[in-house]
Amino acid sequence: MPKPVPFLWFDGQAEAAAELYTSVFPRSAITEISRTGPGEPAMTVSFTLDGEPFTALNGGPQFAFTEAISFQVPCADQEEVDRYWSLLSEGGEEGRCGWLKDRFGLSWQVVPTALPGLLGDPDPDRAQRAMTAMMGMAKLDIAAMRAAADAG
């Protein structure tokens, strides 16, 4: 059965983007680079991120990424949050609440797996304190959100 494959449009940076992404995520690799001729820049780059297929196209400047599409990186602990945040935001732009844009303009959400439990706490006051703490953060800090939740 066919499986959807994310297809990302770049302006001359498809190969560099694929190199970055495959260096950040484990079990990832560039699988094919198609060029219009020898020595020419990549037209498309096929790659996998943790075994999931992606394609990058050097399509030109007509289209740019927006926050309407992003990739979420669920992180088991603060060490993972710190690692992915650092690698993906380098040369890019930090946003709020765990969002960032990488140096190619693609949006990512670097989110601890503990977040839904904090924001969905059965005690609405605890959940609200965790949410308020999160709203003031760029990179999410699990300990600070837990401390805020417990501060009541």
C-alpha cells in the first residue's frame, strides 16, 4: 500500500538540508541524489529520518516554508530536548513554546513527552501553572514546568 512521503521544497539547499537532518536523527541516511548532469547541483534528494522516507527538491525561490507545516520531535527527557533544540536551531530562529525554525526556514516543535501530562493534569490549577510557565519559554524546560505546576 502506498505510504505518504513528505516532499520539501528548497531554494538550492536541498542537499545541505538533507545532510543536516540525517546527521541529527539516528538511523537516517541520504538514499539517492538526482542531478540534471554531472557536477550539477542536486535536483532532488531522497533520504530517511529514523527510517521514514523524505524527499527534498531544489525548486527555486517561488515558495517558502511557513509555520503552517512543522515536524514534531517528541523527546523522552531534557537531555534529548537540549540536543535536538541545539542542533536544529543552530543558524535558525528560536520561537516560543518549543517551536523553532532551522537555518533553512523549516519549523520544528521540540517537545518533551512529559508535556501532555503536565498540561492535561487532572488538577486544572496545576495544568494552568504548567501552561503559564511554558508560554514564557522558548526551549521547553521540563523541570521548570514541573516546578511551576507544583508551586500552588
